[in-house]
Amino acid sequence: MPADSRTSRFLLFSVLCLFVVVAFAPGQVRQQVADKSAQSASAPAASAPSPELSKYVGAETCKTCHEEIYNAWEKTPHWKTTLNIKGGPSKQGCEGCHGPGADHVAGGGDKTKIFVFEGKSRQETSARCLSCHGEAHEQSHFAESAHSSSDIGCLDCHSPHHAKEKEFLLVQGQPQLCYGCHTSAKADFAKPYHHRVNEGLVQCVDCHNPHGTATIRQLRSLPSGDAICYKCHVDKQGPFVYEHVPVKTEGCTSCHSPHGSTNPKLLNVMPVNMLCLQCHTFSTTLTAGGPIGPAHNQSAKYQACTMCHTQIHGSNFSNVFFK
């Protein structure tokens, strides 16, 4: 085959390939443009910030006017947790408590454009705190607590900016904070025999949950409150083969004053015989036939019931609690 014939065919083939490329390229470009247009049409709806979120300006903006408060807040656990907490700007920084600050800033510091705790009712301020803390186990019963029903709010005990106790942001240390309202408990802890709260070995919150519980006296236990005593007095818990009925029915407080007493072992009554005889009398009419009273003359021979009935909280061997 002549050389110029082969050259002609090669040139013809090249022209055909070029034609195919030119013919199909615009269609691919148009498809790519269409795909990009579809993506760009949907992207703004997903990424555009909502008008509400755009009103959050951040804690650093607040600092420009409230530097002293910011510096105090920066030293508290709130600073560390609220800046890293999940949930977006509405749960973070100053605006997590005070609400979005854009209108406040635009208004030259207009207090009506932001939530200010001062002057608000305890219900309103506590609701702000519980918007974050309400789901925690510790505060989950606050709405039904004795403190809430007595019109005690979060800010009566806690201060987010000027706390004296960093751990719980308390306005005053324990137990003095509790004594501010619970004066009778303060008097009990001043008695000769008492749980060592004033000495700092026991705290009020070791036994009570100030934010409320489903139990009586806001105790951290079920059902009667005695389980909190067993945290320390484990040898009295049982179960025993022979139970002392008042321990199970009336609880520890049937014999003991948990805060303090003028009697040893925090007993309600002294001497011990008189405490026992409140239930165990000689009269079957006063006690409806029981529990049976002593069969011997205590005043003549015996010093205390517990001299013989040593296992008075319960026994595995003696139904009269001898051992």
C-alpha cells in the first residue's frame, strides 16, 4: 500500500476521533453543570444558620463590657463545662444562662433585651438552672422538694459568679449555709453527743439531698430513711433471723436522735431502761397484749436492759437478743 494512502487514512481516523470528542463533550459539561446546580440549590438550606442562632454573640463579646464578672466566672466549673458542652450556643458561655446577646449589644446594653436574674422570681431563676441541671439525678426531684415548696431557689444557696465554695458554687460553706435556715439542727449538733458535722467529718449532704428526693426528710435512701444510717453503721443492718420490730417498722429514730442528743449513743431517752419501757411495759392493757415487759425488778438488780440484751438491733441466735 502506498505511503500517502496510509497517511490519508490516519488523518481521516484522527478527524473522526476529534469529531466524536467535540460532539459528546458539551453533553458531559452540561450534566456536570446541572449536578452542581442541584447541589448548590440544596446546600444553602442545610448550612444557612437559623435567625435564632445568629443572635448568639459568644462569651468574648460579653467580656468587653463585663470583664470583672467574666473573670470571676472564668474561675468556676461553669466556665469549663459551658464552653465545652454539647448543644450549641444556647447551652454555652454567658448566653447559656442569660440568653442570646445580639439585641442586648445592639441596644447599647439594654437589660430588657436579655435575661437578667436580678428581680426575677425564684421560680423563674430556678427554671433557668434546671434547664441544664434538671435531668441530672441529683436535681431531678427539685420541683417536689421541701426547699422548692418553701420558696427556696437555686440562687439562695448557689452563686454562679461569686461562689465561696468552688465545688458546688455555694454562697457559703457547709454546715453554716444549712444552719441559716435549719436552726434546730444547729442546736442539736451543739449537744454533747452528736454526729461530727461541726468538726467537718460529716456533711449535711452525706445524709440529705438538698435538691429533693422521693423519700421523707430528703434523705438519700429508701424507704424509711434508715438505709442512710447503714452506710456507716453496717453491723446494724442485718438481715437477722430475729429482728427487733421497731428497727424495721419505725426505724432508727424510734430510739436515736440522728443530729444530736444529751444522751450517750444519741438515745432519745435515758436511762436505757426507760427507753425500753416505753414499749415493754408490765401492763397488757396499755400495750394491747405486747410486747411483753420485763419479768424481774430492774431497779433492784439490773443496771440496763442492754447489759443482757446486747444484740438489741437484731440477732441470729437469740429471740430475746441475748447474743
